[in-house]
Amino acid sequence: VSVGKERLFRHPAWSPDGKHIAAVGHRLESGNPTRDDIHVFRARAGQTGKNLTGHADLFVDAAMNSDLYSAGATGPLWAPDGGSILFNAPVDGSFELWRVRVADSGVEQLTKGQHMLVSPSIAADGDDLVVVAIRGDAISPPDLVSFTIVGPRKSAAKPVKLKAMRRLTELMADAWKGISLVEPQERWHQVDGRKIQGWFYEAPRKGGTRAKAGKGAKVAKPAPLVVEIHGGPATLYGFSLMWEWQLLLAAGISVYACNPRGSTGYGQAFAKANFRDWGDGPQADIEAGVDALVKEGKADPARIGVTGGSYGGYLTAWMVAHSDRYAAAVACRGVYDMTAEMLSGDMGGPLFGGWELDAQPWEDPELYRRLSPLTYATQIHTPLLIQHAEQDLRCPMTQAEELFSVLRSLRRPVRLMRTPGETHELTRSGSPFRRIENQERIRDWFVHYLVDGARTLPRT
């Protein structure tokens, strides 16, 4: 890693012959959301290297969200002959395995499916490559799988063939016996010329559906809806399992999630499209998807909630300050004061603000004020649960305290949930009982307002 010269490379891997080093990284060409590519360097000092995958506009090792397991960075995997490199990258909400030929930078997608395929390992078997990886999808927990990439291993330009994928483990077979999960409906819509991918998880309607209702029968209202927003903002949702969403569905609440502008996996221009626009543009992308669901009769406009963590917490607070459509909200580990965020915590200091907004707080204080949800806190009337971990260094605890102080002083319906002993990674790698507690509190908040139709704060 070299920050001073504005280049960020990681996960170096020696070629089989020891003459080259492959790495994942970039030179901050587009600031903080710059796409990671596979680069190859000669094993000597002063090399600028060759970008092998930039032309494909893929996000190598992008962070796809799941609250059960992580799409951890794999880095470059050299084929045994040294003629190609395998890597992970998302496409249309799926996390796949790819290869790039070193000689001509030809990129090829090796796997295809609505899944999250991560942490691959490879071994030679004659002219073939045997791959073992972790695979899960929107309704399946992660398990080990294996498959064979049929030769030739040499870097020929013709496409490779893939033998059928075989599952090696069923780690949750006993624990999940009898549990039925809801599959998502993939959706696309367009805002400002950009295609936005989303997923709708529909909870059963009480009293039947249109398809089952007889002539003249009263059609049941759609279930309440919770909008989920991912963090980052340079991460993405996809065909991966989110247990929190399934808990909401089990409580009779539908879930909608999408990848607004600023998400990764849809090219560099899309990831950069929220530059200096963390609020209005992404909100428009999300709400266009919600509008479509309401128009189709799949969501009750009077019972819509919104939640998210980290940047998702930011956008949750932003949206309830700029819209009165939401009946309840939960902002988790969020950013509400942009000046304090860029100058404190484990990413605070003289670099992050410049990478993300191309300006420091002292250089453009009006920009930071305009982009801070705290600026608009007096406009928030939606019942809001603010969740924050006390050991969070990415978004320090003071972020939540500031927003809570304003709303509590105004006697708005707000509650602060301080989680002791946990960090920014609570939902992914926190203590099991704290992770369960967190999901239960989120579920209970939305049940209280969206299902029960309560108008006052729940009892503690």
C-alpha cells in the first residue's frame, strides 16, 4: 500500500515462475469508489505494472452484503501454468469467478448463477483446474462446493468449459430443518438514465391474494414494507442471504432492497454517480423502486418503513428528514455529522474526506453542512430507533448521540439503542447473542409501528 503517491494495491501473489507479482488495486483515479482491478508487475523495483481487467469495468473483490458470512477478498489466483489469473467479481447481483489471460487481457466469466460464490481455491488436475469455494444464495446458507474447469489450462483464447457444481457440505441441514425462507423477486427500474437493480421479498397477505380471491371477494391489503439500504456507499446487495430480512418476513413484513447510484458492481461511472450527492440522488433511486411496488399493489403506502447500517444509516436519517412517507425507521451505526465523521474514527484525518468528497471540512464547510443529515434533523417526525455500538471506530458513537440529542430535545419519537462491547462489525462478526438481539429489536420496532399500527413509543 502506498498512500502518499496515491496508489492502493493489496493481496500480492507471485506468479508460478517467480517473475511477476499480481495484485488487486488502483491509483485512486475516481477517489474512494475507484474500481479495483487486477494488475501485474515485473518483480523488480520501479514498475508501473499492467492493468489486466480495467477494460472489463468489473469490481474485483467487491463487498457484497450478507449478515451471515462475508464475501472476503480473494485476491488474484494464478493458474498453475502462469498464463491466466482467476478472481472474484460481481455481475448483476451475483458474485462470480472469472479469469483473465495474462498475454492479451482477455476476461472470461467462469461461473454463472444467482448466488454468492466466494473464497475459491484452485488445484491442477492434469489439464483441468479443480475449484473449491464457498457458495450461498438468497435462501441458502453458505456451504462448500467444488467444480472442475475443463482444460486446456494453457491460456488459449477459446472459452473453457465448467463441469457441474457439486455441494460438499450441508452444515445447517439439521438446524434449519423445517425452516422455509422467502425467495426474492428480482426487479429493475430506471432513474436518470441509470438501471437500478432491486429485490422484493413479499410477505403473505392476510386474507388471501388476488389470485385466490373469488369474484366479488374483498382483496387483502398488501403487507407492510421495510426498505433496506446497504452501507458503503461503495458496496452492494445481491443474491445473498440476509437473515434480518427473513425475520421481518416471518413477522409479516415485506422487504425491498436495491443498489442505488454509488453501489459497486455496475461499472465505475455508476459507482461515482453519487459524488458529492450522498442523499438526494440515491434517495430518488430507492424511492422509484418503492413507488413501482405501491403502484403494482405490492406495498401498502401507509405502512412503509426504512432501515440501513453505516452509509445505510446515513441515508435512512436523510430520507426521513426529506420525506414523510415513512411510518417508522431504524438508523444503525450511521453517519449524521459529516465533518465529525471525516475527522475522527479509524478513517478520520487528512485523507478520507478528500478521497470521498474531493474537499476537506475546512476547505468546503458548506458542502459538509449540506450533506449532513444532522442539518435537517429538525424536519424528522418519523419514529426513529437509532442503533449504535459503543466501540464503533468507523462511525464513532458520538454520531448517534448528536442526532439523538437533537430529536430528544424536540420531543420527537426517538430512542437510542447503545450496544456495549461491540464494533462497527456488529451485524457481521459481533457476539452471537448481540447479533440476535439487534435483529430482534429492529423487527420489534417495525412490528410495533407497521403491523400493530401503534402511534406511541414502545415500552422498553
